Amino acid sequence: MLKEFRIGLFLLVVALGGLLVSSSAPREDAGRPMSVAEQNWVDSVFTSLTPEQRLGQLFMVAAYSNKDRKHVQYTEFLIKNYGIGGLMFLQGGPRRQATLTNRYQAASKVPLLIAMDAEWGLDMRLDSSMHFAKGMTLGAMDDPEYVYQMGREIALNLKTLGVHVSFSPVIDVNSNPSNPVIGNRSFGEDKNQVATRGISYIRGLQDHGVMAVVKHFPGHGDTDVDSHVALPVINSDMARLTNVDLYPFQKAFDQGVMGVMVGHLYMPLLDTVRTLSATISHNLVTGLLKEKMGYRGLVFTDALNMKSVSNLYRAGELDALALAAGNDVLLFSEDVPMAVQKIKEAIAGGKIDQNDVDQRVRKMLRAKFWAGLNKYRPVDVPRLMQNLNRPLSRLVQQQIYEHAVTVVKNEDDLLPFQHLDTLRIAAVTIGSKADTYEEIMGKYQSGPVYAVPNRYAPDSTFARISSRLTPYNVVVVSLHNMNNTPVHNYGIGDGALKFLKELRANPRLKTVVVAFGNAYALKYLEENRNLVCGYEDNYAAQLVVPQVLFGALPAVGRLPVTVSENLKAGLGLPTPDFRRLRYGTPEEVGLDSRILTQIDNVALEAVAYAAAPGCQVLVAKDGMVVFDKSYGYCTYDKAQPVNNSTLYDLASVTKVAGTLQAIMYLKDEGKLNLDDKVSAYLPELKSTNKRDMTVREVLMHQAGLKAGIPTWERTITKTGPKPTFYASTESPQFSREVTPDLYSLRTADDSVWTWVQQSGLLPKYKGKYPVEYSDLSFIVMKRLAEKLLQQPLQQFLEQKFYRPLGLGSMTYNPLARFPESCIAPTENDTYYRRTLLRGNVHDQTAALVGGVGGHAGLFSNANDLAVLMQMNLQNGRYGGQRFFQTPVVTEFARSTGPGSRRGLGWDRGDPSKPEGPTSNLSPATTFGHTGFTGTCVWMDPENKILYIFLSNRVYPDAGNKKLVQYNIRTRIHDVIYKALQKS
């Protein structure tokens, strides 16, 4: 048997020859040059230590920031009495760990080398920390650059926390789907991809001052045993070991990785003793790793407390054997005092060479010098959380998932969802409520989300949901809170699988299945015709997946592992970018998120000073919503908080969100000439004083029309509504709802139109009518649009714009679709309708005609208004469709004359006033509109910025002028441009 082993080892060395060419030249200790300053520091520290203290430098002990005083005191005891070289922090929290780090460092004669397992960020070990992504997610990305960026962000966080070593990345080639411990921690099954991404990660860490430690040498990918509880056997032959498992390690060594961790594995190819872990194998650690592969960096054991090895030895013996095998750093020793004793005995007995020990101590000290511990500084605890919560980290986190999410199957050619007016979409979440996913799904469509928090819910739960799916033709089922245990179907319950089977059997439905978990779980889902893998279930994954489903982001990820015969590594179906609004971080589009938080101060000031009981603020740039928050309450009694779904009366923003969309459409279609007289389209005007006004003049508010005329005032008396105009109940004659208890004449619209025709005009100045902002202009435009469209304005807008854009909240007369509780109230009207208005339009003339005015009447939340306005900012292109064929929006938004703040229908900033409706920091090309109820929308085509503010400042009294007095809307606009300038 021994002869066979020696022959095998000889053949292994021969086989390694080709792999190890680049390592054949001798290297300096630790694999990098040593400066004079480093040499002097290492020598001075080394000579200051006693022999026992030198041994202590080779121990890295486990430390916790969530344990009791006894643990802290014992750790300090080891630092002070045994001079241990470092600590590996495990569970706890950032602030507690930083405080303990400072305490332990103060107790240590030589600064401690602090390490953590931070494969996917501090979140791997600490609460209140960011989770970036596991290896499988990184392996799915189309661009390894983001692996480097993740490594950079993790390194910066670790350094902020006083950590110098990260036990990452995992560069095991995961070729066994049943692997219970590596699995999604690996970059995948392709050795080149594992090596490339591993090197990117290493560079990200080490370029920013944190030592990378690759693991688990010589490769833990082809096993089905968890080394934390039992010793896995790696039955690799020479070809696989050299060509697959060792390949990423050799590439990492060539690129200068500073540390390697030896796994608790048994490899019969190298050792004949069945219980001999690689950690204590001299053949593997010294013979293969150090001598044959020429590695000169720090060699760490895997944790020596792991039951696969610790149960086999008495206290201290395992440490001595690991050091004798050639390891440099003993990680997670269970008994340092006994280990030191056993090592001293081994040195005295000639089993460990003292010179070798001294060399390893020097390697440890060199690592400390590289980490900057020759100039140790304590962690800045007071500013710790601020320094850890870097906005760029959130950006990198999101970008990883944007490049990883994979469309695995799209047999119905359904993804991304395009024609939203033909799709009735319901979503079902299984395993958790998935708040972020639910919120983002709701940004694109108004269908329900049914939550099944229990992933093992009984059949009856799914039966109840099935009964509610009748109105829908598309169901998106997402699986959450999955696990990485192959023997438990990765956390997919039998009830969920049965539910999916029933959905597949329903010919009316098309089903999309999204797995927020391990890609290997897709083997249980591959019968579904439309399948997406999100890889993990966290904030970023839940944020990105709906954006991919709706085409706001293209799908570019590919499976990093083979799931089945049909779902092989490399599979990923690309999908197009439909230019829908995205949702992400300000930094991605050049805005400073910390400056943007100043919006909070202004909005909360508005609420505190009763400028409005509440409001919504939305900011988008380059087609990405980067700020979307709600403040305050619907009323001053604070009974109901405002949320992002709350509907607001848009007031005059209706002019541009409603009527002007129809007018631009008619111009775009060639059905309307702006220089024609309005009377050419509305012949009844030919016999009036408005016979000569052109469409362009009306849109410019320069047609001589008065700002307003009496309308509703003609329909009431001091005692109440005139019975000739109103009734308290709905009927064919009185069919237009003014309030739920008041209905106006079916012909009220004609009455208003008659009064407009009969109204006088403004006097001319120097032969021209002055610019006079007028509601009448849009009453005229609505009449013209309906004449040319041959259908009611509301119906046209729903068909052409609102439904295709997925605007579930944008509507006239919202009480027909929403309960009162979803709508912010406006005025307590004591003079016309004599009731609190909630869901009925505030504008009196629009109310008189049944809520659909050319100048007022629309309700919406900020998100749906943003979708419509983004389509305008993109000149009619949105969601894979073209709503305008020509750049008609640009034409209408252009200035109509020197010093004028009017476009064609659109409002603009007023350059003549220091405090106009827009920020003075915004360019002159900014266009949009404001509304009387306390609303505004402004678009900047140069910087591609969209800003929306919605409030009900008129509650309960329209005389409240504080919103203007405190300049709230404009000051928020200012903040946006300061954030842009800062970035």
C-alpha cells in the first residue's frame, strides 16, 4: 500500500509539472519583496518576544462580540499571557466588535491581526451589515468587474472595522450538486470562471489593504459531506486534481494572493491514513502546497474546532500536528495553553524545527506590517456606522444582481412583459411576504400580490389563492426563503410544487416562476415554461427581479452550474431593455445620496409648519428613480400616514398629464395644425370673438382668454345648489358626480362650453394679447381634442396612454376604483359643495362637469405620474413602445419667446424672478407644471432629471399659502441640483 502511495505521489508531481511552470522559480519569503522599513520592524518585534510569545503569534483565536464578560476576559487573558497573534471575529454587531477590537488591541504587546469570514460581506458574521452576494451569484454575472468592486467595498468596510484579513474568496470548483457546504459559495463549475472571478475578488481586497485568503485547499467542490461535522473524502484522480481543483489556486498564487486556507478534507491520492485531514497532512501542506506549488504566503488551517477533526484528538494535539504539517497560522484553537505545551514538546522532540517556527513567526509579522499594524490606529467607533454605510456599497450590491439575474426559460415569449394593457397580472409569493419585491412589482402594474409566508403551507392555502386568480391571465409565482440543503429540495414545499403543476395545467394562464435561491433548485422547477433565477433572497435581488420581468433592465446573467440535462451551465436567455423606469441608487446616475437626504428636512418642515399635512417626493435621473418617499399624514389629526400608494388630486398638472397628451398625439399624427384657427376645428367659435385665435396661441396662453370665468357660481344660490342644475341622487338626467351626494346635469359640459364662448377677451397690448395663464385654454383644448378623436378624453387617455403604461392609479374620479382611504382629502368646501372633498376633484369647474376637466380632474400617486412624465422626457418612447412617432414633446416644451415661461401647454421656469417655480440651479430648458392643490412636476432634458412633488396643501382650507411662503417645492428642487453638483 505504501509503495502504491509513493508511486501515486510521484505521478502527481509529474502531472503537476505543466501546471506549476510559473511557480518553478524560487520566491522570497511571503512571496513579495521586503523593504528596509519592513525588515527593521519585523526584526525589532521578533527580537522583543520570548520564545513562548513567538509561538503565540501563530495562533488566531475566535472572538465574539455577542458573548458575556467571561468570554471577553478569557480572550484578554490569552492576549496578555500567551501573546496570541490574532483574532477571528465571529457573531455579533459592528459597533460591539469595534469596541472590543480597540480593547483587545490595547491589551496586546504586538498589534493583533484581525480576521473575519466575510465572503459576501460583514453580513456573513455581523448583524446590521450589508449582504453583497454569494459566489454562485457572482458566477452568474456577465462581467467579472463587479466581483472586483465587491471585493473593494468589502475591504473598505473591513478596514473601517479594524479587520485586516478576509477568509475569502472560496475558489473551490463546485462540480457536485449535492455539496452541502460549498454549493452557492462557489463561483461555479468552470475552473476558468472560478479562477477569473477569484482573482478579481482577491485584487479588490488586496488593492484596498485587506489580505485575501483563498479556500479550501486543495479543493472542496467535489464532496457531499459537510466538513463542519464529518471528514469529507475527495476521491479525485490525478487528472482532475491537477486540471480542475488546483487550477484556481495556482492562478491565485501566481497573482499574489497573500493567504490560503487548507480544508478539512481527506484525499486518498496523497495520504493513506483514512482519518488524516489535509490540515495535518505534511504531504499536502508542505509537499504539495509549499514545495511543489511554490506557495510562499501565509498558510492558515481551517477552524481547528470543526468536529470533522477536533473529535479525533486530545487538547493541543491537533494544533501541534497542524504546525508540523507546515501550516503557518493555527485558526480557532480550542485550547491555546495546552496547544503551546504540545508544540513545545514537539520542538523539543525534533518533530517541529525551531527555525521553521521562527520563519513562520516572521511571516506573520510581515503580514502585520503589510496591514499597517506598524502604525496601528484604533477604530473610530463614534463614526463607525456612518463610515460603514457607504452609498457606493449599495450601488455595487444592486449592480451585481442586475448582471446576475438569469432568464432560464421563456417558452411563451412572455418576458419581459410588454403590452401591459393586454396583461392582467397577479403575483404569488411563497416563503415570505417579500416586501421589497411586492413594492417594486406594484410600480409596474396594479395587480394583487398574494403572500404565502409558510413555504410548506398546506394544499388548502394554495386552493384559496387559486380561487382568486380567475380574473388574471398571467401569474408570477416567486419562491422565497429557500435553503441550500439538497436533501430538503432547497426549501421548496410539496404544496408549492403541486400548486405550480395546477397552474401549468390551466390553459387560461401563463405562469412565470422566479426562484430567489440556489440555482440547483431549478431542477424541481424546470417543467415550468417561463423560469427566472434570482439566486438569493435579499433586498437587492427583490429590487432587481421585477425590473427584469418588466423590461426596465435587460436580463444578462447565465447559469454558473449545470442543473440538469436541459439546464446546463452557461444557459441564460438575454432580454431587451424596454426603457421603463428603473429603481436604484443615486450614485449610479451621478447624484449624491447624502445630499439628497436633505429633502427629508424640507419635506418634514412642510409638515411641521402645516404647509401640508403630508406629501410625496420622487426624483429620477437617467430613467432611474433614486428617491421616492412619503411624509406626514393625509390629515392633521395624524390618523392615516401617507404612503407611496396614496392618491393626490393633481389639479392643474392635469393640463399636461391629460389634455396636453391628447393634443400632442393629434399633432404627432398629423391631425392637428398648431397654426390653424381653433374655429377651423370647432366651427361654433366662428360666430364669436374667439374666431381668430390659433391652436398655438391657446397653448401659449396668449389667445386673449381670461384666467377664469364664473361657471359653478351660476349654478348655486346662497341657500344651496339650483335644482335645475343638480340632484341629490344619480339619474340619466343628473349623471355627473360632483360629490357622492350631489350630481350635476348630463349637459353641464355643454353649459360650461357655452359660457366660455360667450366670455370676453383681454385687451391687447401693442397689437398682441398678453400672456395670461388661463384654465379656459385647456377647456378649449379638451373640446377640440374630443372633436378630433371622436371619443371622450378620459376614454382616449386610458386606451392610448394610461393602460399601456401600466398606470394603475392615474385616473379621473378615483372613487369609482378606489376606496376613500386611498385618497388624500383636499378642501373642506363650505361655499359650493359644503363637504370635505375626498376623491372628488377640488377644482369647482371640473367638478361641475363631472370630474373630467381639460384643466383639472386627474388623481395619481407620484410613481404613476413619473412613468407618464418619463415617457414624455423620452419623447414618447417607453416600455418597448412608441407613444409619439416624432419629437413632439421637445417641440411643445420649447420656449415660445424671450423672457416667457410658457411652452406649448407646458410651463417653464421664470428667469425674471429670483424665486420662480423651478430651482435657479436648473437649466432654462426645464419644463413641467404646478397644481393649485400643492403639486408640481418638472423635467430637465439636459440632465435627464425628473422631479415630482404631490401634496394636499389645500386641506382643510384652500387659503393655506405656506407651501409657497416657505418655498417648499422649489427648495426641494434646489437640493436635487446640489446633489448633482456635489457628485
